[in-house]
Amino acid sequence: ASAFALALIYLTVMSFGTVMTGYLAWTGVSEFKLSIFRGLGAVSGVCATLAFPMLYRNQGLQRSGLLGIWVQFISLLLSIVPYLLKYIGMDVSVQLSSTFLMSGLALSRFGLWLFDLASNQIIQDEAPRELLGNIFGTQQSLQSLFQTISFAITLAAPDPAIFFFLMAGSTLVVLAAAMLFTTVSYSHLRAHETSLHL
């Protein structure tokens, strides 16, 4: 379940990849501004890498993963709020919307990398050693499949004017991954607490 949740978050256009870069360029974001937020996203990911060992020691893998996936989801949700407000008729400037979007994307890298590290460690700790290669191979294949699907959806709906729907759908996919991981983690944590009381 952790491997599937990790793969699922790649079914998204919500990253600083080529699709989002193209959309931001279409809205008028300069290369300079985009580079700054890309750099902030990289710093955010490094911060997650540095924070992971401490969170692992103090909170455990399940809680670290939960923190990561929910930080990612909330960051992405906040990043599309101006677009949602604009969609329902409020007057929101393109500049404000794009700044919100890039800020949320940069912050979401913290959650993404934290969740990635926790999920991979969970798989290594809990999966039988002889099945690790198969599990990681399947996870990588699913990840590539979901990424390809996200590109195909973008090609099927190339109009930048409706890109909001792709962003909203991507955010919902991350929510689905967060709910899946939360359900599995809750069961794991309850089982662990029960075993401690016995």
C-alpha cells in the first residue's frame, strides 16, 4: 500500500516539470522568477532530507510519512485557491495566482521528499528481503505508468485556459494517496500499540 501511494503521487501535473513550466510561461511568469521558485523547491526538498532522520527517531516512519503526504496535499491545495476563487467569479490577478501556485509547489517538495523517504524505508523494513526487488520494480513501473498517464491527459487537454482542471484533479490524486497511506498507517499504529499493551 505504501508503494502504491508513493507511485500514485506521480499522477500529477503539480510539479516544476515541463508541463507546469509551459503553463507558467503561458501565464507570463518570467524565467527569472520561475528559477527562483525552482531553487526554493530544491531547498525545500533538502530540508526534508535533513529533517527525516530526526523525525524518524522521534516519531517513527509511519508518522513521518503521514506528515510528509499531508504537507504535500495541503501545500498543493493552498496553491490552487486563487484559481478556484477565479473560477467561481472572483477577480484574482494572474500574478497573484502564479505566485501562490509556485509557492505551494516549492513547499510541497518538502512533503514529497519526506513522504518518499519514509515510504521507501517502510518498504525496506516490512517487505520480505527476497521480494524487495519485485516490490521496488513494481513501484517504479507504476510510477512511470502514472507519469505517462499524466502526460497523456495533458496532451488530450492542451488548452492552457482549462489547465485549472488538471491542477485540481492532480491535487485530488494526492489526496487519494494521503487517505490510502493514512488508512494503512492508522492500522499499523493501532496494531503496534496493541502489541505493546499485551
